[in-house]
Amino acid sequence: MSTYVVGDLQGCYKPLKKLLRKVKFSESKDKLWCVGDLVNRGPNSLETLRFLHDIAGSIEIVLGNHDLHFIAIHEGCAPAGSKDTLDDLLNARDCQHLSDWLRTQPLAHYESLDTKSGVKDFLMVHAGVAPHWTLQKTLDLSAEVQHSLQDAQYKAFLRHMYGNTPTRWHNQLEGLDRLRVITNYLTRIRFCDEIGTMQLTVKEGLASAPHGFKPWFEYETMTPKTTILFGHWAALEGYTGKKYIHALDTGYVWGRELTLMRLEDQQLYSISN
Amino acid sequence: MTMEIYLVGGAVRDRLLDLPGRDKDWVVVGSNAKLMKERGYLQVGKGFPVFLHPETKEEYALARTERKVGVGYLGFEFDASEFVTLEQDLLRRDLTINAIAESSDGKIIDPYNGRRDIKDKVLRHVSPAFAEDPLRVLRVAKFAARFAKLGFSVAPETLKLMNNIVQSGEMDALVRERVWQEIEQAMGGPAPDVFICVLRDCSALKSILPEVDRLFGVPQLVKYHPEVDTGLHTLLSLQQAAKLTDDPVVRYATLVNDVGKGVTDKANWPSHYAHETVGLQLQADISKRLHVPNEFAKLAALVCEHHTKMHRIKELRPATLLKLIEALDGFRRPERVQKFLLACEADARGRAGLEKRDYPQNDYLTTILLELTQLDLGTLLKEAKPENAHEFVQQSRLSLLSEIMTRLNSSDPTN
């Protein structure tokens, strides 16, 4: 019985299937964790989502920025962009069903697992966390967004989740600003400063850190000590320099690789585009 | 895992500062809700990791990594548990002097150098996590005021962090009642002028009380204000008010007394015609913005409108003086007149070189009011016709007032 985590799929159905075959993934015995960005920019968003929905009992997913973008477009809360490849999904007859299913998913997943080096706490988010968030706080705040995606005002949230300000978390934030900030940390963050001010325009790798900013994981001090799994930042090429923090997005949709990792022994598997 | 109990926070700090004891706060490491309840501690609220000692009723909190621990996703399973260490608990506190613990056998645990900062008289933040709570900008200013007479100052790095918080616009996100609460507490504590100074040093004053911030750099007539700068005058007045009374209502009135001078046309400097009237509107803006309680707002408005007149009270004609007393509702609210007088006295003394000047206007009005209120209204009203009872009372008061004033002025050697 193994638990696997896979990087950003972004609608790349075929490599996912190949990887699952490679590890002889069993829907009845194994679990697949997805770091989010299941759809968009790749060729098969519809098939990817349908497949994951079909094996919903064997997976854990967290929403990424592209997943939220898809839901927003489908609900009429945002326009599709020229680079989006969601048409097959948006025009499908089960699109509403898939979107509603996605809308119930969390933005952070926590689980304690038995591994080769003992019991470890795992946290999965799409992009990252704010510097001083504890595990508890991350889960509480993620739950705030998850609930707002399902309550009566969910469209207001979808309409207002875009934007880069306020630029950092503090505990006096309220309303849609608060939800937007939480969502930005969980689904979009790359660089930030010591007090968590996000820099959301730079997407390149570590060498391009703006002055005064570092990757968010240079500041994390999560308590209790937690292994963090995240995707979103392909330019990292899977490298963080931190034993407890794993970057799973290796940019398959940009011509590179799709990566799968077994949590119990950190064994890596990948497929090139 | 053994349970350990530590004294933390203000109680330890004040003992090290040789200040009188306050409420004791305790942190419990290596325990959980179940164990606490088994030992007879009473849980304070549903889902709160705080317990009351069955006998002393003092507060015992489980060591936790978050200031506010919500019931939320999984209760306080991680943030307040038996696995949270003392150091982790102390790390979330605001200042190093507040992050010292004492064990049950008297040992001091000081992972963030609070004792060094007590010795150096520095208010310093424990970690960058300080910035998570913008309200701390106000709290640090309040601590700076409270410990000013011991010689404490805010560390430059902490001031810089506070400045960053202000520049991010986060002071504007604060709930106004919370902001007012800090202002009121500071006005009621020691050295309220230091509170204002620290806020100005980190640019927070411009965010919270721009009407007061604007006064700095505005000159006044040197003949009456040797200190010249209106902001400085406000701070000096606040110092004088603090000497005269502990009442935050009087001190607040002193703080916002001269806000009208902040919008005087530069062409008229250093004169400020009609700054009293302009000031009333600005004070109304402040009151609305911060939900200032009526008692504070009303006295501030009275002081603003009438302080200049009050300084010249001996020059007023009886009719004008009576109008002033009525504006102050002096017959029905003598205690408020006293507050009004203290604020005016603070304003008169809050000037460079004039700190010790007499303010005979205070006694003058107090005596007048005392004698006027001895007018037997009951007997008077019996003599009056019902339709002009009011005018009759006015006239009687006026003639009595003229008598009193004549007597006082003739016996006044300086006249």
C-alpha cells in the first residue's frame, strides 16, 4: 500500500497514465495525491479531470490557481484567456458536474503517514505557505477558502480572487481581501520577504530572486515539523535545497518532465515530454 | 512526557523591573486538555486552551504557537498541544521583555534575551512574526509610554518593522473600536505624549490621527507660543495635562484641542484666526472615524471652542461670561467644568518656559460658578411670572454675576 504525490498535471493525461502504470498503481490499495493545477495549458484537461473524478476514492487533491481559474470561467466569473486550453472541458456535458466536484476540494491537505523513517506529518498545498503560519493555521485558513467556495456567495469570491493585493498576510484582514490573500499564498506564491510580502510577478528560478526577496520556503518555520509537498513553480526544476520541502512541479506541459514521488520512501519516478 | 508549569509575560517582566505585581499568567508545557481537566483545572471556554486553577483561579494556558487558537479545522490539535515547547510558545510574543519565563523552581528561561533588553532599556520585537499583527504598532507605543520614565525606548529595528507595517497600509485595516481602545488606554496611562511620539516616529500617527500629525511643522505666534511649533505645543500640553490629572477625557481633549491650526492657510502663518471653529469640524471627523465615545468628544469640542475665551476670561463682559458658563452647561455639570478648566490650564502651560505659570483663570471661574449656584432658584421662580421665568432667572444671574465680578476684580492686585 503506497501513497504517491504527482506534480502539476495541467491537462496532461497520457503521461499520468504512463506513470501510474510504471508503479503499478492499484486503485484499491494505493493513494494518489495531486498538488493541483490538474487542468489547463495541456491538451487533455477534460480526460484528466474525468479520470481523477472516476478514481476519487483513491486520490487526495488540492486546488491550484489553474483549477480555480477553470471554475471561475465556467461559473461566468472570469473570462478565458488566450493561452487557456479549457474548451474541451468547458463544452463537455459533465462540465458542471466536474466543476461542482472540484469546488468541494480543499486548498491544503494534511495527513500523518508511516514511512521508512518513521511516522511523518505531510502537508500538501499547490504553491506554498506564509512564513509564520503553523500547520494548524494553514489548515484553518485553507478551510476558510474551501468553505467560501461552497457557500451562497461563492461567485463573489471567484470574481474577487484575482489580484495581487493586499501583498501580505496579517491577522486583521477581513472579507474578500482576506480570502484573496490566503488563496494567493496557497496557490500562487513563489518569492516573498521576511514578513511575508508576496512578489507575484517573478516566475523564474532561484537565481532571479528580486532584491530583498527569497523563495517562500526559505522562511517557513512550520510547527509541528512538517514535510511540505507543493507544485506550481516549474522553474525550480524540482530543487529546493531543503530536506523537508519537495517541489513536485517539473514542467511537463512546458516540454520537460512529469514527476511522481512515493511518500513512504521518497522514491522518484518521472516521464519526459 | 512530564507536565511543567512556568510563570510568563507581564508578571516576570514586572518583577525584573521591580514594579508592583500584576495578574499572573502561566504556561503549561507537556500537557493537554484531558490531563488538565483530570487535575481539576476548569477549561475557560469551549475549544480554548486556557484553564483556571481550581483554587487560585489564575489562568493556565497550554503552550501554544498561535496567539489566537481557533476551534476551526481540527480544534487546537497542533497549535496548543503537549508537543509545543516553551521556546515555541515564547516566540509568538511581541517584545523580548514579554517573552521571559520562570520555572517553578525559580529558574529564569530567557531564550530571546529579554533580560539583556531590560538592562539596556530596549523594547525589541522577538521575531519577524511580530509583523503578523498590525495592532502591535499601537501596543508598542503604549508600552513605550508606560516604561518611558524608566528610560525605555523602541529598538531601531523594531521601529523600522513598525514603519513597514504602516507603509503597507495595514493601519487602515484595523477595527476602529480597537484603535480607540489603545488610544484611550494610552491617554489614561503614564507619559501619553510618548505614545504620540512613537506613533509619529513610525509614521503611524499620519494614518491614525492625521489631524494631529499635521500640526507638526505648523508655526504659531512666538509671543504666545515660545515653542513655536504647534505639534510640539500639543506634546507639551499633553505633558502638563498628565501632571494635572489621570483623567483620559481631559488628556484627550488636550491632544486634539488645536487641530484647527493644522489647516490654516500658510499665507496667514503664524496666526490662526478662527482655528477654534475649524477645529470643531476636524474633531467631528476624528470622532466619526474612530467612534470616539460621547464623553471624550464632547469635552474635546468644548475645549476646542472655548479655550481661547477661557484664557481671556477676566476680560469678558458679564453677559459673555454667562454665555460661556451656559455653553459648558456649568450649572448642571460642574464636574465637567472642572475637566474643562484642567484642559485649558494644560494648554496654557504647554508652552516653552511657561510650564510653571499660574493659571488664575481656573480659580476665577470656579469661584464665580460656586457663588452663582448659590442663587436660590426656588425662591426666585416664585417671584417670576411663568411666561418670562427664564429671562427672570437670566437677569438675576446676570446682576449677581456683575456683583461677583466687580468684587473679585477690585480685590485682584494685578488688576
